[in-house]
Amino acid sequence: MHQLHHWLHRRLRPGRFARLDELLHTQSLGRQAVLQKQEKDLAEIVAYAARNTAYYADRFAPLPHQASLPFSALPILSKADIRGRLDDLLARDADRSQVKIGHTGGSTGQPLAFWYDDAKHELMRAGMCRSYMMSGWQLGEKILNFWGARQDTRIGGVFGAGWTDFIAAEKTIAAFEYTEQQMHEWATLVRAYRPVLLQGYASVLAEFARFVIDTRQVMPQTLRGVFSTAEVLGTWQRELIERAFGCKVFNQYGCREIPNIACECRHGRMHVFTDMVYLEALEDGAADAPGRLIVTSLTNRLMPFIRYDIGDSGRLLAGEANHCDCGSPFPLMEVGMCRHNDLIRTQSGKRIHPSYFNRLLAPLPQIKQYQCIQSAIDKLTLHIVVSPALPAEVADALRARIGRDIDAQMAVVINCVAEIPRSASGKHRYVISHCA
């Protein structure tokens, strides 16, 4: 049956599979050939960005002998740069009738907009398919997604919906909020659908895994892997998920603006997809501390990301540590505390995914950063860095909206602050719950 799904899917999405074939070809090359290709792609994307975007033309112009400078001498692209000059980052030759605006809150709590089009979306899905294949999954085999972002589960979202999902052999559960009764329904669906892969947010998968274990749910033997994404995957979560579903967990690393950065293989090693990105880890001087990750997209000419400070930490491996027995030519990395989310819990047993607050606050550009802390089952404190000041009626509307969406009994305090301190790991946790 999966061969039929694959045949239909190739005809529905020829562009997606053309890109997948290219990625698989690169993957078949040796390490040296892959790195030579990366070096060539890197030079080309830098030259393209300088010629075709107002932003990079301005940033590179003052640099002496820019063409001969080492790549590490080029300026770093910050999230503040993107917010301030979003239009200037769009390629001059882009067809504005075809481009769209995407949004991400990332792990910093700072809403960010970026340009994308159908070609970028199809390349992203091709890269996801390649990652799935690292588990032994074959094209056309069933995937069940547990997804915390509502916009991705609507028609036209990352996972589409309706008949296109049927052709792609995918189902998606909107796991933005859920109760124990809903997890009973999820378990029934998993048994009936008999997927080969599960995919979802680390926190959602761990919650469901705990439920599966506690209620002694029987999971189908078709399961070959569980792909964790969107958040930091803790060791305890990995162990819980593998025990519940009886298969290996594969950790993925990427973001909405630059997806498919790295993924684990069957040996549990995280491979960097050097045909899609160039990754740097800038040391901060602390002994044995993971570096600050700086990523360049090698494939995005619509909105080039050159030396983008993604806000995460990690380490690039070298020497003997940079080889894996799986045979992949892609080099290895270790991910630091990249993304860490908490679920908001209510007295009624509902769980709210942190992505809720990204969507709630994204339409308010005066909010520069936020952190939501649940100190008790019935109390939320929302710290916001805001400029200009937030009108009282807007704050009242936010409190009312949270009450309607989460829990009418929830007391919501909004504090305007000058700065939100980072955690000891150097990350900004934008939702913290003390009610786990």
C-alpha cells in the first residue's frame, strides 16, 4: 500500500520529490565531496545576497575587500536586524504576488516574521522526508503527527489536511491543548491507524508516553521510530517515549525560518545537513561550554540568512568524534539547551502548549519580549518588555482572552519590565510552569 501512496504523492508534489532526489544524491557522496559542495554553495549564497538584497548590499559595502575576507568576518544577522529591515531582506527579483509571511516565536519569546514561498515549503518537506528515512522509514509509509501549532494543521499549513494528507499517508492531531480523555482517543487512533512513525513536540510526546505507560495502553508493532522536534528533548523524555512506544527516538534540530539543520541517525548521532546549512559554534570563553550557534541557509535565495544568530547553543565535533558508523557523510554536532518549553496546566486538567502565547502576542509589535510564569495552578504572571507602553485596555483584553482560552478561574498578572533575565544555560525560557 505504501508504494501506491508514494506513487500518488510524487505526482501530487513533483517539486518536492525532485528536491528530495537531489538531497539523496548529495547524501550518497563522500565526506570530502559533501564539504566541497558546501564551500561552493556558501560562496554562491553570499555573492547572491550581496547582489540581490538591499540589506546585505548595505551591510557588506563597508567591508574592505569583501570577496577575499574570511566568512567569519562577515556581520552576524540578529533577530532585531530582521525585525527592523524585513522588506530589505527579500530578494529584489522575488515575485511579491507569490511570497508569504511566516511567523515564529522561537525559544526567545520574541515574535519574528520571515518571507517564504511554495518552493521553500516544498524543500522543507523534502528535507523532512530525508530525515525520516534515517529511521528506516520508506516513502509512502504512514506518519502520525502530534502538533502544538494550530496554524500548521489547517489547510495550507505544514501538514495540510484532508485528501492531500491521505495521499501523503499522514494524519495530524492538533495537540495544542488536551485532556486525559483526549489522550485515550489518541491511543485508540494510534492502534487503528497503525503508523510507522510518530512525530511531535517533545513535551507532547512525553506527556502522551506517560499516559500510555500509566494506563497500560498497547501500541502497534508497526512503529519504527518517534521523531521529536520543536523543543529540547530531555534524557528523561527520550527514555519515557522509547519505553511507551517500543522504538527509537530521533531528535531533530531546526526552526521555522531555517528548517532541517540536523537530525539523529539510528546510532543516536546528530548529523548536520551541510547541503542545506553552514553551521558555526562561537565559543564564549567558558571552559567546556557549548558555543553560540550561527547558521547560514545555503538554499534560501528568497530571503537569505547569512550568519544568523538562531539563539541556540551547541558544539560541532571534530577529529575521531566527527565520524559515525552509520555511513552518513554529514558531520556531527551536539545540541545544547536549544529550546525548552513548559506546558501550562489548569484545574480542569487541560494542558496548554507554549506556542499559544506566541500566537497571542505576535499581533502586538510593541511587545519586544515576554516570559509567562505559572506559579500556581490558578495564577499566571506575564512579564513583557514593551515599547511604547501597553494601553490599559489592551492589557485588559489580553487578560480576558487568556481567561476565555485557558481557564476563567486563572488570575493573570501583567508586568511591564525593562529586561527579562536569561537562565543559567544562557537561554530565555519563554514559558515556565511550576505546576508540572
